Amino acid sequence: MNGVKFLKIVFLGTPEFAVPSLEMLVKEGYEIAAVITQPDKPKGRGNKLTAPPIKEFAMTNGIKVLQPPKVRTSEFFHELQVLAPDLLVTVAYGKILPVEVLDLPKFGCINVHGSLLPKYRGAAPIHWAIINGEKVTGITTMYTDVGMDTGDMLIKKEIDISEDITVGELHDEMAVLGAEVLKGTLINLVKGTLMRVPQIDNESTYAPIIKKELGEINWNKASVEIHNLVRGTNPWPGAFTTYKSERMRVWKTKFQESEDLGKKPGIICKVSDEGIIVSTGSGFITITEIQFDSGKKMGVEEYIRGHNLEVGTILV
């Protein structure tokens, strides 16, 4: 049986991460009855209402879009009943669906999650994998249940985390991988060969929402931990420290591990075109790209052509 004609799908997603998965479904010819996404939100200095990326893609491709403010209402459930999907697919939708919604489609609800479950359940698995220094992460498709990413796993695929990759770069790679894993999951669903693997709860970890204050650098930590924080918060919310009472965003770093420094953590040891060398609780960090609130993002070699960064200053 041809899966293209077999599955009528309602797709639930919101951010850029979800776009490659929806794009794959369109290219493969699946019937997309509707896309459900979060309401438009104010954005930028002018607080202009901005559509989620998935809405923009759906409208460009002539797909019906629904933006319910709440999913636990009779109105939303009725809309789904009218759409009569065979399957729900969720990719970073951002809301937990009630059991009556999950049970409505014949084939339930399949979610694309950005980690190797049961590790990093929750809202920000890609950020936390980098911040915690993981070497490998991946995509897991799963059947959604009423818990927080606790449903039976379907297909997993790994991806390496290189030493210098940022969360923004890894996010983009994983969004494409998510579409690939979803494609294979649906092929197996149609064939009837999809295997469910229950998660082991006591092996689970949690990846909570990222808040702006997470980006504040603690110079007492080891150099590798600070490097991972910088990567894991680039481009959002951004790592930062304070230089002479002015906030300095730290966008790119290199680290050197060393146990015995004899220098106070946070002190600027050297400034050159190579970067700002700062002592840490264990090792050194070389900061190579910075941004002050009063200026643009730039490499240290460019910044020091017109500004002075004093050796001996302590970053806090």
C-alpha cells in the first residue's frame, strides 16, 4: 500500500526546527490536513506580531493553519474531529496534548525529539547536550503519551557533537536529521514493521527551558565547562561576563586544560590578535569573539584595533 495516499496527517510544530520535517512530508506527498502551531507573538524592538516559522512555511505551501491559544478545550478537540486525521505528528510544538487528543487518530501521535531518549527529555535537549559536554546526541521518534517525552521509542539516529560546534549549528543539522528519521518512521508505520521500545525511566535526564541568566559565566569553573557553556548558548541566550562594569558577551572561545595556574579565576592574562586569555578554575580560556552592549559582534583582533582591554582586569 502506498503511504502517500494512506496517511492523513495533522502536523503540530512551531519553530524553525520543525520546518524540515513538514517540508519532507509535503515532498513525500502525504496529505497534510492542517498545521497546528502556536499563536503569533510580539518580537523585536517594535513588538511586531510575528508568525512562527512553521506557519510561514505552511501558508507558502497552501496548507491550512490553526493557532489555538489552548489545546485543552472542546473547541480544539472538535476541530480535530472534523479534520479526522489518521496520525498526528509533533515536532517542537511546545504544548502537552491531552489524552483525548492523542487517542483521536487511528495511529496516535508520533513525536520527533532532539535527543537520544530517555536522556534529555524536555524543552531544550540540544542546548543541554552541548552545555553538559556530550560527545554524541541524536534524534528519537516516539509515540507521544501524556508524560514529558516518556512515550515508547521508535527509531533513533545518532549525530556526533564536535568540540567547537555551537547549539545553533547543531540545531540546524539535527532539524534535517529529524526529517530523515521521521521519514523512515512513517515508512515503517505504513509497512506495519514499526517496533515500540519502552523507555527506562531511571535512565532518564531532563533538559529544562533555557533562561537568559544561564549564560552568565562562572570563572571558577573549569575551562572546558565554560567553553561548553559558550557553545551551548550561542546564538541564544548568549554567554556573558562583566568587564569593568560593562556586560561583555562571549560568542566564541578555545580552551586549554591545566590544573595548576596560580592565577585568580577570571583574570585577563594576555590580550593579542589571537584573543583574550583568561584564567579559570582549571585551565585557560581564549576568547576569540565578543560583543559589548554598545557595539556589534566582532573578533577580538578587530576589537582591539580601536579599543583597549587591560591585562590584569578581573572578569566577573
